[in-house]
Amino acid sequence: QGQLVQSGGGLVQPGGSLRLSCVVSGLRSTDYIVAWFRQDRGKEREIISCISSSGPGTAYGDSVKGRFTVSRDSAGNTVYLQMNNLKPEDTSVYYCAARWAPNLTFCAMVPDQGRYGFWGRGTQVTVSS
């Protein structure tokens, strides 16, 4: 059974950087798109980035474009979200999620959470001075 285990996060000052990791086990990396979501208290979960199941295809939401970068390690089992130039409004709980989409070289930002079969537990990112 698939499992996503997240790490990273924490407290950082505005303008700082953090890297989140999402280790995917029990799933073939070329079968699943991995996306990053975030959710503020009292708000809907927002998709912010995704990476394709095959090849380097990535996509970003407008709120993070140019500041965040999603990538996979060479084995394809760990997905990273590098977050630079962090702002207070980036404060949120961040989740990784996997969606069945075998051998796709592009990534579509699918916001429907029901399309994702596997989720990490979430990690808190706080941007504050």
C-alpha cells in the first residue's frame, strides 16, 4: 500500500528558504503525479505545485510561481518542494499527495482532492519575524 511521509517545515523569517520532502513508498514513481497543497486554518486546501510521473514536467500556482521549485530525486521516490523568498502569507500546513497518472510527461494542476489516492500527514510552515 502506498505511503507518503513528509519532512521539513518549521519557522523561518520572511525572505528565508525551506525545503519540504515527501518520500513515496509502495508506489511506482512513474505511475503517479505528486502534488503539493497547502491549507490555512478555516480555508480550503489549495494546490500549489505538481510534478509529472515521467519526465521533468512541473506546474505552479500563481501565488508561488518563481519562488517555489518542485523536483524528484534520481530514483523518483522523493519529491522536494524548495521554497525561497518566503512571505508571511506562505504560512500554512503543507501536504503532498499522489494521483494516478501513469507515464505522463506533463503535470496538470488538479485541485480536486478526491482525485488523489494518497496523502502525507502535513507539515507546518510558519513565516514570521
